[in-house]
Amino acid sequence: MEWNQGYIADIEYIHGFYAELAPEQLAMAALMRGNRAPALTEGFTYFELGCGQGDSLNLLAACNPQGRFYGNDFNPSHVAGAQALASAVGLENVTILEKSFQELAAVELPQFDFICLHGIYAWISAENRKAIVDFIRTRLKPGGLVYISYNCLPGWSATAPLRRLMTDYAHAGGGTLPQQVDRALSFTAKLRDLKAGFFTPSPLLDARLAQLQSASRTYLAHEYFNTHWTPFYHADVVRDMGEAKLAFVAPASYLEHFEFLHLAEPALKVLAEIQEPVLRETVKDFLTNAVFRKDIFTRGRMALPLAEQRAILAAKKFILTTPRAEVSLKIRFPIGEINLLPEVYNPVLEELDKGPRTLAELFTALAPGLPQDRVQQALLVLLASGHVLLAPAGFAEQRKEATDRFNAVVIERANQSDELQFLASPISGSGIFVDLVDRLFLSALKKDQDLPTSAWEALRARNQVMLKNGKQLATPEENLQELKERATQFTENRLARLQKLGIG
């Protein structure tokens, strides 16, 4: 058997950071469903299965100096790059292993508070899925949390045959994998243009194929062209995790906790009639036609008494990261555009605009005008919308020192490539997306250089130009002018937000 076991290995996986992997978010999501989570104010252990390029693992290690982080990947290129980043940052609390899932059984490791895997469960063989379940069964502490995300049904039902066709067509021809991907996309587009019967009853396939045509070929190779590819119903994953004595706790995404932001009232009534938890999640997936799930499981579910849950939540601190003037009360959610109640949300926003606040402090500041349940829901909806972030407690000095080192490496690398796109916030304990131009501006600031000139030199060195209104700018003068306008916007707006998050 080949060492890659059918998984794409000749193209490195894309770089990226996934917020749901953050221990603070996992603990918060569990708390929102009334479940006790591992303590983060003490030392904790964390393992990411299939950590890829190691971006999330290294960033989270910098944000959580009190934790001990481990990860594995079977691709030596991924591991070498991840280890090099950890070394460049000077992270001493992260270990990255070049091991397959099956090989991990022979490695001496501690017990873990958190075990996470993003996406890979749907891309690997049944043997490797069993190895993952075995690892979780033997390595997860009682009360520990598992994060698992995966392609799910029924949302993939219409596209699964398209994926099979593209994979078979790609593998039937020669050439490099990127060439095979392009050839498969061209062939499926030809069938669509011929109005092949498969495309006729499902107009959504046209939209999906258009998305594929514009997507990164690296992403497509890993998402669509593995030999083993299996989307799952939620019940399937519950069954598999049950073999490791795990129970489903909560969705990892904050937004998923608010069903009224996803479903209209008639659908909510149907859902309310279903008491069995697994069936309820399955019906919800049918109502939303879900294509991807982000689930949290635990070994030994520990339900919190309501009073204790409220006390823990009240002590959590939150920070408004979007400038107050830019927060619109008309927000688009999966259900559509919603107008948030100004008499509830404006007072919450105005108080948060003064600085980080615990929920208890918000209760006190806004009493007696607003009931506590209205304040709590407003705060959590703002958290789900991304305007507010959770601010972890403790280890502020160590966190700032480690994240400063991490960000210095990422900002400097922006002068050579656009691979690392997330900076580490010591305030939120998580990753913040910062586009290439803004990272180049941060690099220039650190060197006390002119922002547009420095950014243009870095872009020109690798034959890149700016885009304006979707078109490439042709001359150096046009590029510099665009960069000057961007630099003004950066210094007047975006820099203050980054600094508020402890970046820059």
C-alpha cells in the first residue's frame, strides 16, 4: 500500500486558520449548552489530528502559553513547514509529529483535554477513521472535548455524483494533479453545456460548478479528489464517536446555537416537536440542507446546574472589535437580513464601546432598564455575528509575548508570500484574518518605512500588482496611488482595530 493511503499528498494542503479549533471557543460553545468544559486557566493538553501546515496549531500555541499542544500529519512537507514555523516563533509548547493515524498508537503521549480534527474525517479510509476513534478512546481524558468537522448529508447529496464523475475522469488521464483537476472541471462543464440529464433537474448544480471553476486548485484537489471520500449523516458520526464513549455536546460554531437565525417560525415549530437529540440534529440538517458540520463531543458529559452555568458565563469577558459606528443593526444571517432591536442592542454596544466588559458588568451597567436574559442574548448574537469576541482570562503577559513573536514572523513572511494570513490576538486568544496589503503595511510600520512605497516594492519583487474594481493596475504610478489610498484607510481605521486586539 502506498504511504499516502489514497489521500492527496503530491499537492500540499492549503494554509488556513479555523476559529472553532480554539480551546476558548470550544469551552464557550460547550458552556452555552450547559456542559462543563476543561479549565483553561490551568495547564491543559491539546491534540490536533491531521494538522496540515500547522497554522492553527502554532497560532493557538502562541495564544495559549499555559497549554501543551500536539499535532500530527503524515505528509513530511507539512510537518517540516509546521515545525519550521514553531521554531521561528520560538514556541516551546508545541510538538508536531510525522505520523499516520495508525502509527500514533505506538507513540508515548499524555492524556488530552482537547482532541480536534478539521475536515479530514470525510476524506480518509474506514481503517483510518477507526484509528482515529481508537486514538480518542485511549487518549481523551474523562470530561475532555473532541471537535470534529466533516462533509455531511443531505447537503452533499446532489453534488456527490458530480464529485465522483470528476474524480474518475481525472484519474483516467495522465499529467500532474493540477492538470487532472482542470481537465475534470472542463469535462463536467462540457456536460453541463450539453444539458446532460444529470444537470437538468437540479439548477443548484450550475451554481456549484461555477464555484468549483473559480476555487483554488489546491483546495479542490484535497476536497474532491481523494480516493476515499465519504459524507456522513450526523447520526453516523454519533455512532462512530459512541465507540469511544463520547456523547454529542454542541455545535462548535456560535452561530449554530441560534436556530432562529437559520430557520423560519414554521420550521422551528417542526423542530421543537422532536425530542430525540440525534434525530433532531438530522432533521435540522434536512431543513437547512447542511453540507458541513462542526460538532463537539465529550467523554462523560457533565451537565452544569443552571445557576453555575449562569455564574461561569457572567464572569466571561467580551470585547467589541468592530468600531461602534460601523456596527449596523441590520445584519445578514442564514435566514436572511434581520433588524436587531435598537432598544436592546444599542445600549449593549455603547457599553462595550467603552472597553472590555464581563457579562456581569453589562448586567450591572444596563440594569434595571434591560432584563438580564435580553442582555445575554444580545451579547451572544453579537458574538455569533463576529462584532464581539470572547477575551480569555489569565496569562496576559505570557500570551502577549508569544503572540508578538508569532505575528512578527507572519508579518515578515508577507514580504515573500501570502501563505500565512492570520495573526494571533492576545486579547481574543484566537486568529484574526489580515489581508496581504495590511500585513505589508504592518511590516513597513515596524521598520519605520513609508507604507505604500514599502508595500509596492514587496509586491513588485514577486510580480504582483494591485486590483481595482476587479481589474489589474498596469503602471507603478497607478499601483502606488491605490496603495496610498489603502494606507490612509489602514491608518485611520483598520490599524486601530488591530491594536485593540493587541496586534501591531
